[in-house]
Amino acid sequence: MKSPLLIFPLTLLAVVAAVVCCTPAVPIGSERGVEWGTQRSGSPSAQQTSRPVAASGNLASLMARVNLRQDLVPKGCHGRKVFRPMTPRYITIHSTQNYSADAYKHSLALKRGALRAPKRKGGNRIGYLIWHFTVDDKVALQHVPTNEQGEHADFDGPGNRSSIGIEMCEHRGSNLAATMDRTARLAAYLMRKHGIPLRNVVPHYHWPRRGASPPNKNCPHFLLENGRPGRKWRAFLAKIDSYYQQMR
């Protein structure tokens, strides 16, 4: 996530939740780039009646554990105000560093425009934060199709222009190991879908941010060592690769 992530307490999220969303929810299959999974509408309890999309074999078995659901930011709103096409060549892994919000609360913040991009050094704000997926220990939510550019890595750099952004939640009381496992499965699926090699699955740290200090963010912080990829990051890549091999 762009540094610094603007963390909004639950009281502020409750206020912005009262804002009326500018367009209706998008049905499954109506936008290119929407992933295999289920559509969510309404409150989190609606996930019990979400409509699954067919899959078979190992892919279906592995993706069932991802619990992937659509909760798209409507076209023309906030982070999707302008359509910026993208052919994904990388997957960028983030951590939210927000200890009070799960995937649904982050999705709500994106849809209500509560997460503004930080001001560039010597410049103006560049809009709203937006990424493609938020994952917690129960669900993976998709916010924007993967053929659209996000705003999550490095301002106008290649991280935003060419990578799918996945945010891992770390709210208090959640199971971080389950969140990382769900993220690894999702990343393996996205590699398979878009022909992305394992070497192009990178941490946010990978993308230097022009004008920021330090330029390379310590993110996802719980998978880095002394602020850099090391043993824990390599173990996470090995988990992704193991799921990818099962999906082939």
C-alpha cells in the first residue's frame, strides 16, 4: 500500500458509510477481468447466498479455500473515476498495517472514497487509493477488474502500471497464518490466469517510490526481515509455487 497508508478509525468509516454510492453493484461477468468466484451484494451476511461460478478439478478445490467474492468499486467512482487499462505482468503483495479493519471494512472505505492517496513530495494529491483484492482470514474480496490499473504501489511507476495489488489484512484477533495461506492460493490462481511467473510476484518493497523516504517501503512488514525480503519472503513464494503446481 502507498506510504503512508491513511488509517481511518471505525468511527470515521461509520460516517462515510452513510454516503450513497454513486453507481449500483456490478453483476458477475459484466466486466472484463473479473475473477472466478462469487458475487457479494449487501451486508457480509449476504455471502451465504452468493452465486458461485463453475470450476472443476484441483482448481475448484483450491479456489474454494480462497472464498473469492466480488465487491467492486463502481465505475466512475473514486479510484475508478478514470479507466486506466492494464495488462498485468506482476503481482504485488501488501499488508494493510490497519489493525482495526477486516476485508469488508477496507472494501467499504474504497467504495466510499475514504482512502486518499498521499501527497507527493512537491506536488498535489493524485487521487484515491485502490487495489485489486483485499484478503483476510475468512474471505478474499475483489475491488476492481485485473485489466484496470490500481493506485497502490509507486505513484505513476511500473508497480501501479503493470501489477495486480493484493492487500493482506492484519486486524486484531484475526488469524494471520490463514490470511497468508488464502493470499498464496489467490496469487497462484492469478499467476495461472494471467501467465505471470513466480519471479514477478513481489512485495511492495520491490517498487521504489519517487520522492518518498525511504523509497522502498517495509511492506508487507511481517514477511520481510529488517525491512527487506529474506527467508520469510522466500518461504511465502514457495507456498505460492506449491499451489500453482497443483493448479496446472
